[in-house]
Amino acid sequence: MNLQSFYAGPLVVDIAIAFIALEALLLWLLYSARGWGIAPSQYLLTLVSGLFLMLALRCALTPEGWLGMALALVAAGLAHAADLRQRFRRRP
């Protein structure tokens, strides 16, 4: 496999998704085991939104992936909207 085909295919996106999942696991373990760091409730929706965007990109790089791309983009938008709703609370 040459470098150009590596970057043109979905494998590079799969690697990025794996690193994001590993980062989320490490953040969760640090918060659970030590009690410090970022609470999962503060980053989970942002992470899910980003992962759905990565899945949409992966689908765009595969033949006949338009339906998966559309569904992933809708899911990313919903996760983003939920994240914004959670962050922008009304003042009492």
C-alpha cells in the first residue's frame, strides 16, 4: 500500500476514530479512578458529535456510502444540538 492510497481510503479515518475512542477511555478512567479531570457528562455529547462526523467522512470515502453519510450527519447534528442545549441553560 502506498502513502497516497492510505490517505485516500477510509483506513486513516478508522485510525483517527480509534485514537478518539482511546482518548475517551483514558479520560473516563482518570476521572473514575482518581476523581480528577473532566467529567464524562461535560464532554460526551461533543465526543459523540465528532465521532459521527468522522463516520460521515468515512462513508464519503467509500463507494455507495451516501446513505450512511447522510444518517451520520443527521446524528452529528442532533448530538451537537443536544450539547448546545446542555451548555446554554437559562438563567434563573
